[in-house]
Amino acid sequence: MKNKSLISIHDLSKEEIYEILDLAEKFEQKPKQRILRDYIVATLFFEPSTRTRLSFESAANQLGARIIGFSDASNSSVQKGESLKDTIMTVSLYSDIIVMRHPIEGSARLASEVSDVPIINAGDGANQHPTQCLLDLYSIRKTQGTLDNLNIALVGDLKYGRTVHSLVEAMCKFNATFHLVSPDILKLPSSVKQHIKDAHLKYEQYTDLEDVTDKVDILYMTRIQRERFSEPMEYERVKNAYILHNNMLDNSKPNLRVLHPMPRVNEINEDVDCNPKAYYFQQALNGVYVRQALLSNMLGVEPENK
């Protein structure tokens, strides 16, 4: 992937996904390596973020890179009316790679077309979040020992959830069976379901979370995203649609792991945190190793030998 941008999980072949995950394993074994000390990483977050921004910055810091950028667009020239194109063209002069989150779908693709350095899409609206998807895949493989032939439940906001959209596309490469749990107004978009159909895979749709907890290997919870609703009353009607409690896992499969891209609001009760099947905080840590793998791979720098 040297000098290539990562805009969508669709940009990666199955073999390239494995390459990134294998590289992330090496960084998990030895995360502090100063192999990027001659590089500058720009992080441009036009939309709020905690885990994605900080894990990228942690990844870059542990590899010795210098970091420039902003976490609030109001502190940039965007506030003065500067276009995204001009911002990207300028920042690409100052850096070796750009990590960008933006609220508008398609913004990352536009950035990649005008940038002189690789762009990593850290989320563009409700469209894609490929680096979250890669850390999800890494977490799934670590907990299940494989990515192949798994039953995956995706719960909550399937309409606007960019993490869900990316994960569905990726798991279609690995013969997954999908269990889609959402309110009617937040069902998985037809365009994303089409990936499942094109891969000739099975999916079922549900409105009750307890219909799937004993069937699946991965329970992928997501929050109902207030910021994606134009009508506050619509959000109020569905905001508490799914809340996972510890006792709901009593009859689940021994290998089940609960994932969540975070942040959570109330869709996973805190009583689940002590359950050994809860994996979402380790999942967040895995993001550092995966993002180290991406930065080094896209800049063409090999990790140190142990």
C-alpha cells in the first residue's frame, strides 16, 4: 500500500487485509519503535473524535513520528471559509501522510484526489470508516482464531453507522452470516445489503436483540447516533431501543465476544464490563497496533525485527 490512500475498506483485497493484520500482530508484540522518526503525520479532525484521533496519535508517537493538525475545525482556516480542497493541498505540503475525519460523505475521496501524500479516511459522514473496520477484523480474528464462516450480529444504528457499513463489506470476503438487529427506521441500507447479496451470503433482520444473543460468535453493538437525526423526536423514539445487560449473555456461545466501536451511551450496561465476553476496551487498544501497521505500511517503512 506504499503511497496509496485508504478511503474505503473496498480499496483492500483479502490478501492486503491479512497483510495489515499480520503486521499489527508484530506491533502488538513491540509497539514502541522509532521507525517513523523522519516522518510527519497530519491529523485533521473536522468532526469530534476520541479513540480514533488519540489512537492514531498514540500510534504515530510510539513510532517516533511528529504530529501536526487540529481536533476542532473551528481552530482552522475552515472557519474563515477555506475549502476542503485548499486545506488538503496546503497540509499535504507540510506532511508525509494525512489522517482525516470529516462529516460529509465522499470528502475523503475528494481529499485523496487533490493530495500529494496518502490520505487515511478516519470516517466520512455515514459512509465509511476503514481503519475502525480493520481493528474490528483484528479483534475478531484474535478472539475467534479466524475470520472465516462466522455468525455476526450487528445491532443498533445500521442506517447511519459507518463502522457497520465497512464491517459488512469486509466480512463479505470471509463467508460471514449476518444477523441485523435494528429499529425499522435504522435498517441497513439497501446499497450495503447488496454487498451481502452479491457475495451470495445469508442475512436475517430482527427488531429484538434477544433473538440473536444465543446464535452468534460476535455481538457488535453500536449507539444510536443523535447527530445523524434531523428530527429530534425520531431520535427520542429509538434512542433506548437496545440495551445489553449482563444476564442477556447467560445462554450465549462460549466463544461469543461483545464488540463496540465506541463511544457507548447506554446500549451496553456497565454490568457487562466485568463479563469475560466483553472485549470492547481491548478492541480500542487494538486500534493502536492496527494504525501503527497502516502508517508504516503506507509510508513503506518496515518494523524492527524482534
